[in-house]
Amino acid sequence: MDRREIQQHIFDTLGKILVDKSVIQEQDDVKVSELFMDEEDFADFFADLQSGFNIALPNDVKSDLSHLPEKPYYNQLTLQGLVDLILVQMKNRKSP
């Protein structure tokens, strides 16, 4: 799976959750903190990504992102950064 396919899967998953989709339609590098999702939305989002890509995202990332904006480090994570994280997790999954 290439970067574009991963990005599209993320956008499709967000499209199922977000009421206002304009934030992902207007920007390519939207920050995760700008998505206005609650903890349940994040749980659904991460569950879909993990199952769709057959990966396990790091617990600290999932936990910190679901508590935005209290976590300043992950406030800067963009959707492109999430694509990078997924690519790394997929690569690590294939490594022995």
C-alpha cells in the first residue's frame, strides 16, 4: 500500500466520523488537533486504522491524541505525519 492509498483510507475513516468534513477537504496537512473529535471519535478512528492496516499504533500516541489539546507535543501532528507513522508501523510489522 502506498502513501496515497494510506492517506485516502485515513480521509475515508475521518469522513465517517466528522460532521464537518471541510477541514479535511480544504487542507492536505491539517493538524490532528484541528479535527474536533472527542475521545469516542478517536477510539473509533484508531480502531478502524489499526484493523484496516493490520497494525498496532503506539498507546502513547493514541492516548495523547485523544486528550487534545492538553498534550502540546501531539498538537502539531498532521495527517501526513499520521501517514508516516502508519508506514513505519506497517514496515515494522513486516520485519522479523
